[in-house]
Amino acid sequence: MSQWGQPNQQWPGQQWPAPSGPAGYGQWPVRGQWPPQGQGTLPPPAQGSWQAAQYPRYAGAPTPPRRRRSSPLRFLFALFGVFGVMVLAYVVLSYAGDGAPSSQTETTHAGSYENEDYEVPSADTNPPAIPQPETYAEATKLMEDNSLYSAAVADPVRCELDGLDLSTATDAQLEEHFNELTACLMRVWAPTLQEAGYEAVRPTVTVYSTPISTPCGDMPMENAAYCMVDQQIYYASDLTDIIPKDLSNVPHTADAVMAHEFGHAIQARTGILYSEKAWESRVSSSEADEFSRRTEVQADCFAGEFTAAVSESLGMTNSDVDGLSDMFYAFGDDVLTGDSTYEGNHGRGTSRQQWFLDGVNDQQLATCNAFTAPASSVR
């Protein structure tokens, strides 16, 4: 899986051997000579989660340094302040905040929305296999020179969602809401992936209130994850409990988390996620952490792209986007651990914040190519 704080993903396919070793590790399956024999075990089931399990419970964070946007916002912000702390997927909703439902109003739109001819499919519980490289050279190309980077995200794109009070919503209401959210995500991303020669898949979203087992391994509470094995998303109903108190009133926090997780789905459907996990299994632990960080900040950037695309439809303000960028900062490895020198597997707060804002400011997906970026930008 791809979890918000900690990668944890098994490998797709029906012929993989049973997991062995600690934390669900398993032997890399033999596919011809790739990888060479004796390469060792796979990383844990790749389930990029919102919060790393090894981190202490989040108790608050210093005010993040405000990152100025390098260019004027490329999207119009309408009047209502709907979103907040995690714009990744939250931007697709029209809450007024986690603590109070927003009033849904029609946004005045001066022109035409993009991707209006795209018909959103139903969720796919039996999706086609994800692209898989045959060699490490091919895996590197998929990460660094993917055709996705030649595409651009349409802007503006329509997103219509009912308001929801996340603090009082039942699991069933949350699940219904998030499954509606995936329609907005697909309207933004499916035509983009098609332009790059790939096929998007609309996942289901399962909301759980007690720890559950998934095809990618066990999912703890206070988490959210994309599982590459079944290509679905999982969300713990108590995830809002880990939001820093000073950001708890920022609208659309949970939706932002979902946008990040959908970013992992994009990576899976374009061969990036599988390729990155293959390389993680071959290198040292410190190098594997860097590969993981590149994957996570790219998902942050994809979340920014999505946020910008639907911001006009959802009536987002500059303040909403700033609140969301602060959320990304708050979930940096260094901020979560309280150690300014710590280098984990998701990226420091300033890195995560900047990659998110990079996505907000540029429709071109080349800006999200974290795999050719300097190591200093993904620490």
C-alpha cells in the first residue's frame, strides 16, 4: 500500500509467492532474470499511509515557514472558503470545515469547464493489471521519463459534492462522501492519463473504524492508504484525530488526504509505483528511503495539481490553499518526529509543502517529476 506516513505495499499479480519475514515482507518474484537472483526481499506491503506508525502521536507543530508561490495562482478562486488543511483530495468537496458543514452554493463560472465530455465510470473492483517493467532499466525510465510528464492537467474542472461534517459523520456517510469524491478525481485525472497512453481506474474507498486486514497487509487506525494489490483506497474513520489542533478548522482535511492517496493510484496506473518499489528492494535502506520520499512528494504534487483544477468549482480561496500547504508541512518526517535533522521515508515538512504548492502553480506534470529532482528537494 501507499500510506500517508509509511509505505507498506505488497506486489500485485497472482503468481507472487506468499509473504515471508517480518512486516509482510516477501521474496521478489522471479520474472526471467529480473531482478537477479539473491536480491533479497521486498519492502513491506506498499501502502503509503497518511501517518507513519513509528512516529509519536502528533501533538502540534511550530508555525511552518510560509512558502510564497512563485507565480500568480493559475486558477480563479471563487467566493466561499471551503477547503483547508489537506487540499489533495479535499479540494473536491465543498465543506465549510471539518467542524461544521458548509452550505453548498452554485459557483458562478465565467467560461466552460474542461473534461465535460468525460463520463465518469463506476468504481472498478476488478481493475486491469498495472503496468510492470521487465528490467530495472525500464523501471528507471518509467520513473524518470514517463510519458505522463508530457501531459498537463486540465483547468478548471467541475467538481460537485455535498457538504459533510466530518466530526459527526457516520462511517457510512464518510464512505459515501469519499466515493463521490473519486468521481471528481477521475474527471481530472482520467483524461490526463489517457493523453499519456494509460488507463485510469476509479477505486472504491473503504472506511473502517477498527484495524483491518487488506490485500496489502494490516491497516492501523488514524491512517489512509492506497493498496496496489487490489488498487483500492482505505480510510480510518478516526483520521481527523491526528490533525494538529491549530489546523483542525481548516476545511477539507480528509479530502486532501484522499487526493494524496489517489496520487499513488496515478503512480500505480503509470508504472511509477511498481518501478519505485522494485528499486527499493534492491538498494540500501537509506537509498530506499530516498526512493520512497520521491514517491511521496510526487503524490503531494499531484494533490496540488488536483486542487488547482477543481478550486474554481469548489470556491477555494488563497487562505484555503495556504491552510492545506500548512497541513503538508505538519506531516513532514521532521515535524512529526520533532527532530529537525530526521530523514524518513516521506519527506520533511518544507519539502512536502513546496511540492504541493508546485503542483498548485503549474498544470504541466513535468513539474511533479520528483525522480529527477535534486536530492536536496526531497529530503
